[in-house]
Amino acid sequence: MLESLNHTLFYWINATPDSPHWLIALAEFSASDLISIVPLLAVGLWLWGPSAQRQLVIKVSMAIVVSMCISLLLGHLLPHDRPFAAHVGYNFLPHAPDSSFPSDHGTVIFTFAVAFLAWHRLWSGAVLMAVGLTIAWSRVYLGVHWPLDMFGALLVGISGCLSAQILWQGFGPALYRIIQQCYRFCFATLIRRGWVRD
């Protein structure tokens, strides 16, 4: 039943040769480049955001590491062909024919969005969730993922955040102090000049 739903949703979303070229170009940007918001925002918050948000950056990083480990494990335990490898629909984005479930792009962006919903502000999490849904749509639209790959990525992201919260309670503050000391040592000159925050 799930496989039937997966195919039905895929055919409903997947682009065809008759799809508008501008929409395919927008999807290509969303599928490949929009994920850059994750490292850019993390680096920006660390270097120029309030110092309290550095703990958020570390917790988010922990959540992404856990999520990606779960994603890797699921990919080995539950291998699933990508649509183009199964000769289903149309493909507009070159990709290796590896296991599609769950989506790595989806895992990263949904973990990031759920983390901001839980640990930052509702509006920032909602904006990132919208970005995540855009990335999810684009990768299905271009034929490199199934819809359920993205739903699985969302569940993995939630699991990663829950795990990171538990890990943080155990050794998060100590890890934060170590990373903060390393940062101050490595960026001492830039901190003294006021180019980045202490």
C-alpha cells in the first residue's frame, strides 16, 4: 500500500518534458543549491550572532550528525531504488543510482528546521521548514527521490533532534566550553579587531 501511495504521489509531482523550463530551472536551484542555507546560517550565527546562540549551533550540529548516522543506517537496512533507477517517471537531475531512502538533503534540512522550531523561534523554524518543503518538492519534481523518501527524512530529523537533546543534557555544556575555547584561540586576532564576536 505504501509503495502504491509512493508511486501515485510521485507521478502527481514529477516533472515531464512538457513542464515549464523556468520551473525546472527553479527546481534545479532548489534541489542543489538551497541546502547551502544550512552551513551559511550556522557560520553566521556562530561568528556574528549573540553568544547564546552558539549553543544552538552546537546542538543543531549534534542533531545533524545523529540524523545522518540514522539515515546511513536506514539506507543500508532498507535499500530502495531511486525513481530513475526503477525506470519510473522522468529525471532532470544527474545523480548516482544509490539508495534513495531516506533523502540526505531532506534529512539535513528537516533536522535543521525541526531544531530551530524546538530550540530557537517559531518563525525561524517555520521559514526553514518552508525551505525544507521546497527542497523536498524539487527533488521529487526532478525525479531523484520518492515522496516517502522525504517523509522518512522528516522523521529522521525529528529523531536526530530528540537524540541531540538527550546528548546535550549529558555533555553539551562541557562540549560548548571546549569548542568556545578553541574558537577564541583560533580567531583571537579577528575577535580583537572586532570582525567577529567573542
